Amino acid sequence: MAETGSVKELVRKFILETAQIKGVKEVGDNDSLTDSGIIDSLGIFRLVSYLEETVGVHVGDEEITQDNFRTIADIERFVNAKMAASNQAAPAH
Amino acid sequence: MPYILQQLLTESVKQHADKPAVWARNRTLTYRELNERSNQLAHFLRKQGIRKGDRIGLFFPKAVESLVAMFGALKAGAIYVPLDPNQPADRISYIITNCGIRGLITTEDRLKLLDPAAIPCVEFALLTQESANSGSQIHTFGWSALNYFPAGHSPELDATTTDLAYILYTSGSTGRPKGVMLSHQNALTFIEWCAEMFSVTCDDHLSNHAPLHFDLSVFDVYNTIKAGATVHMVPDDIAIFPASLANWIEKQQISIWYSVPSALVYLVLHGKLDAQKLRRLRIILFAGEVFPQKYLKQLAQILPHVELYNLYGPTETNVCTYYRVDRARLPQMDKIPIGRACANTEVFGVDEKDRIIGIGEVGELFVRGPSVTPGYWGDPEKTAKMCVPNRFQGNFEEKMYRTGDLVSPDENGDYYFLGRRDNQIKSRGYRIELGEIEAALLSHAGVCEAAVIAIPDEEIGNRIMAFVMPHRTGTTTAVELQQHCATKVPKYMIPEQIDLLDVLPKTSTGKIDRVTLAKGVRPVAV
């Protein structure tokens, strides 16, 4: 599982890789991914699969909303909260 | 009976003055506000020298001002041209100069994208915000400039139903988009049919999902205004999240939804659609591409109370056929038809021997009637090729439109869509000429030959893939070519995958062999 601090960079890397063909060269933490067409609905679902694979969180359809996925900062906040919740739920060693 | 589109507004305002006409980005305009603001805009445009038949470009993200701009332009006698705010500046500048847009209604950040030297026909810009300090060389006004013009009435206008109302640009096979001219009559023929067919009333809430340069939006806007209903423009940042979109449909109490099937497929797959929450929804219309049957069946099951209609028609004819989904028959059907002609429209298939086809036969679909476009802006050659004399009746001269779509009618008189005669495809409902993408690739200095093919895809219709032979190996990369395309064509036309080959396979006649290329396609990485 990736470390908490790197979620932002993982997401940024994924987005830059998929958006570079559109001429996107940088994405700030608080830039809207949706307004400018950096990512479309297909891209969102690819990003979710990517997060599920690399970070190991499970994302339900009802969680794929603009509140959780509008910016890189939103996504990090959402993923960290998911990870914290699943850590709490896990039995203590 | 209204014969020009703005009369729909001036009629509805009499009864529904204080009702919201449009909702966008958490703002609304009442019918009175829309009528008064569009009157002011019309006077403003006249003051800038705009006369009947002049073109006004609408270049900004959807907002309540979109409707003000449309009706304001029409009231001034102008023809409006919706420009996709997300398309590359190069393509937008081409459209602006192609139809000689004299005035732009835009925002500060969009205006900055355009090089004034590339659009010398533009004499002024009106920003939909207050600030008029654009720093642009183009003479620019802020929205508050409208305040100084009369709100109570529109300028005098001599107009007839055959005057042009708007121009919609679609992908062109020769590498440049082409402008489909639509008259008031073209639009009203469709709107009159809709009003009766779907019994749109002032209690309805219509969605507007399609971009304004896409003809699906004509239904949303003008049916709403005719009925005294409310149109709700789907926010961009909600449209791509199915769960958020489903909540939005519930919250706005949408009763009539119209979109491309791919948007509905995402709602079915990931939207957690709930019939109880969406109980206000009474009609779903879809058009623009084939709805994958398995998802249509799921949609019909999830929302048993909603009537489903498949609408069909190229931009050149508005909608020309319709089919109401028959729930009793749907489970046994392999595909649904595009159906039969709308009121005041005639359609028929013509085979290779130039005969009108009968049941079960295959032919190209032709359309005649008042919904058919007068042609393409500034392109009489293309117009003559697509809008051809009706040789099946000799009583008087008239034109009919050849769609390029192959169809076959069944015993009920419903037509089925079988495919295209040419290289036009649909992806996410967008009409795309593969030739326009090939031209974009070929405009790159490193490209010697290029072929673009479509790979059928269940969720979005088609994926786009390109094969390129560079002048010299190693001089360019797939990503560089994709970035180059991004400056020439809309995002939905950029090839998802570009393979660089030493040589492209050829047919015996020396053409690029697209069939062989398509056979060798690797699965697109997801």
C-alpha cells in the first residue's frame, strides 16, 4: 500500500499521463479537473480503478462525486479518509 | 402560430412572466428577465451595426446568459453561431472567419485564447461579465453595457420563417468543420412536432445535457420556452460523475431528459438510479448514436414509469424519425429501430438502382420537408452534393437531404439503422469525420501518411485509433502527434492510440488498407 503523503503525487502522475495528449503539462492541487475537460467520465473511472489497484481502497459508485474528485486535493482528502477508516476498522495487531 | 423562434418567448412571457425560464450554475432567469435582457441585447447589437443576417458568435461556457444571447441575437435579426468553449482556438478561429462573425459574446478568459489577427472579421466582443478590461485589441464591452438599452420592446424586424436562425458546425470530411445553416422554419417544424408528441407543459422541467453547438440542445431550449417550462443546464462538473448527475436530476425535479446514449449508459452502470427518487421523470429521449441494447433493457427495468424514445436525425434535418420503446417487445429485440418520420417530414430509403426501397430492403435514407437545412454556409458545392433535387416527384422543384445512413424498413414501417456509406462515425454521440482527424495528423511536419479508424465500443460507441507513417523513423512520437491533434480538433476527436509504422498497408488500388489495419488492432489499454 502506498504511503499517505504520496496519494497526491500518484494521482497527479496518472492525470498528467492521461491528459498529456490534450496538451496538459501541469495540474495544481486545487485546479478543477472537470471544468477544463482535463478528465472526462471515462477518465474518472480509469482513475478509480487505478486508485483501487495502487492504493488498495475500494471506491463505491456513490462515492464517485464532484465533492470527492473535483481536484487533486479533494481526491487526496477522500482517499486518506478512506484509508484511515479502513485502518480503524482493521483489528489491532 | 409562431413563425420565428423569438415569438416562442414573447408569447410565453405573457403568461409566465415570473416563472423561471432557465437554471444554470445556481442562477435562474424568469421569463420576464430573459425577455427584457434579450431585448436590451438586440438593441445593443443594432447599435454596434448588426443587421439582419449578420453572424453573432456565442463563445462561453453554458450560463443563463446563453439563452439571453440566443434570443437577443435573433431579436436583432442576426444568426447565432454556438462555439464550443472547449475546442482548440485554431478550430474556433476557423469557424469565426468561415462564417464571418462580426460580434462575439464571450468571457474574458475565452477571448484571450483567440488571436485577434486570426479573426479580422470580429468588430466587437461583449463579455458576459461586468469587467470590460480584457486587454484585447478587439473593442470590448462589459455585460452592464446592456443596461442603457430599452428592455420593454425589441427592435423592429422584418423576418420570415425561411430566414436563418443559427448555424451549427459539424465535423467535415475534408479536414475543416462545416456550417449547417438552420432556418426558423427548420427548428419550428421540429419544435411543433415535439410539443404535441411529448405534451410539454409549463410544469415540465427539461434538462440540457448536450453542448449548445450540438443540435440536441435545440429541443431542450425551444421546447422549454414554447411551453413556459424551465430548462436546467447540467453543470460540467456534475455531468461526468454519474452518481452526482443522478442526484442532480432528482434535485432539479427533471421531468424530460434528453441526451446521447453514452451519458445514459454511465447513469445505468454507475448512477445508482432509483425510480422512487426520480419519480418526476416522465420521458427520456436519446439520440446521436446507437443505444447498446443490453443497457437500454436495464434502463427500461430500473425506471419502469419512464417513457423511452429513440430520436434520429443528422443536424441537417433536426430530428426526422422517432421510435417509442415498446417495453413488452424490448426483451425479445436485438436492436431497436430509428422508427418512422416525425410530423411534416417524409423519409424513404433509396437503393443503388435509384429505387425507393420496400420492406426488408436496404437503401440510403433520404429526408424531405420543412425541417431540412438550406445547406452549408459558404459551400454551394457541398450543399449541391448533399441537398439534391427530389427526382421522385416532378410537379415542382424541391430539395431532399441524403443522410449517408443505410437503413431498412420493417413490416410496421419502422426503419432500422444499419451503418454509414462513408467514413463518418459517432463517439459519445459526437459526429466525427475520420478525414478531419487524418487532415490534422497530416498537418504535422513529421507525418507522411496517416489513417484513422474507429474501433466499436459498447459504452461510448467508437474509440478512435490512428496509424501513422512518419517521414523518418524516430522524428516524432505518438504523444507529440496527439498533442498536435489537440491544437486542431476537439478533445473527443484525438486518437486514443497512435501506432507509428514504417509503412502503411495498401489495397490493390493503392489506397491505405483500413480493413487490414483494423484487424491488427491491439486492445486499447484501460
